[in-house]
Amino acid sequence: MHAPEHLVRLNAAWEVLVPGDSSSRPFRVNLPVDWRGLSWPGGGPPPRLRLSRRFGRPIGLDPIAPAARARLLIDGAAAVRAVEIDGRPATWRREEPDRLVVDLPALGVRNAAAIEIETAGAEGPWGSVSLVFGGGAEAG
């Protein structure tokens, strides 16, 4: 028998920074966001953006049990260039045309996710991020 999966939405309070631009000031957005709808100094979004957010290990997520491993689902996420978890590069796979799945290592009490994207051709709302865990076999 399988335990149910749990989903935690991580759409609020993403910090955005323009990589390589030392004059860029970070700002916060909630996902999904329309990059073209924001006010940019040059009129349009820069070619690349880095989004980052801290999150805690969910209560009930066993940090050791393989069945309890977590993953990030990144929906509506066009042009992802890189993903980092706790400062380390992470690999992802495309589950659907607009969904990326990032299998996470064992999570600490406090964690950080970073997503680097390209904004070229970005139209309409971009992105939604969820932490999914559980779904493994129940003990018993």
C-alpha cells in the first residue's frame, strides 16, 4: 500500500536577480508572473533572470527514508537554464512539455532553490513551483 503524496506550493516570495549585473537590486515576485508586465529599466526584461527561494523541510518528511524523497515540480517553466538546490547544481527531466521535475537530495531543515531562466520569447504567466513528497510504501 502506498502513502499519499503531499504537495506544498512554493509560489510566494521568490527573489529575482539579474545574473552578472552588479547594479541589479533583487526584488520579490509571486509565481506565476508575467515578466513583460513588470516595470524594467530598459523597457523589457533582461535576457536572463535568477529566481531563488528558501523553504523548510515539510513536517512528516523523513530525511532518510528513500520512499519519502522529495521533488520539485516546475510548471509553465519555459527556458530554464539551470537549477540549484542548496547551492549545488541539480539535474531535471521534462515530464511534460511545460513541466520540469527535479529529484531532490535528502532535505535539511532549511533549504534553498534557485532557478535561472531565459526571458526571450516569454509571453504571459511564467512558472509555478511545488514541492511534492511522500507516495512511498507505508510501513506495516
